[in-house]
Amino acid sequence: MDRWLTEWLSWAASVQANPTDDADILSDGLLAGTEIIEEWQTALAGRVAQGERFLGFAFIPTGIVLTTFDDSFSEGKLFTLVVNASSPYPGYTVDEGGSIVEILPAQEFSVPLELTLRPNGGGEWVVSSLAPISG
């Protein structure tokens, strides 16, 4: 699971650094037809329109808290991964010329995030939802 999470975070950072709203590219890491892919398409289309890209990671997992597999599909979830996440490094929004237009500062926090994974039909697990868990 650590390997999958590392690869997914690298994919997400790459998509943010090279923004596109192309559903085929986004479906490499997000489940087609879900709310999360629509949200990313809208956000990335905005970045493209503004000629901006984001360099950095939205979060860094500090540990896997829970993994569950719902083989009965009772909640429409297949595989749930809960990670503690932090943001110890800054992120940068840069314009087409490479100038920094915004800095997302590093933040000392830890929050549990729930990632729901489902197969994409091609044998790969992708994210169908991602949300913080409120306590």
C-alpha cells in the first residue's frame, strides 16, 4: 500500500505541475464519472486558463492508520485507506514565465484523510473520493 500511495502522490503532483482537464489523463489516478474527477477537471481548467501550475504536494502521508476492504460493496466502497497527513513543505504556484505568484506555506498539522479506491476497469486502483475525517 505504501508503494501505491507514493506513486499516486507523484502522479497527483505531476498533474498539478502540468495541468490539464483531459479526462483520459485524470482517469489514470481518479475514477471516471465521480465527483472528485469533476472537481479536479474544474480546478485544473482554471489553472490552464490562467497559465499557472502548482509545484509541490498537497499533503505528505505520515502513516497509514487503517485499511479496509468491503467485499460486500454495501457502501459502494471497495478499498478504504486512512492516512495521517501533514504539509511540512511549501508549495508554489508559478505563472507561464516561471515567476512565483503564490506560496502555499508549510503547515504543521496532522489530519486523517480517507481515500476510497476502486478499480478503474483496467486493473488499476484509482481514487474515487478523498476527504478529511472530522472528529
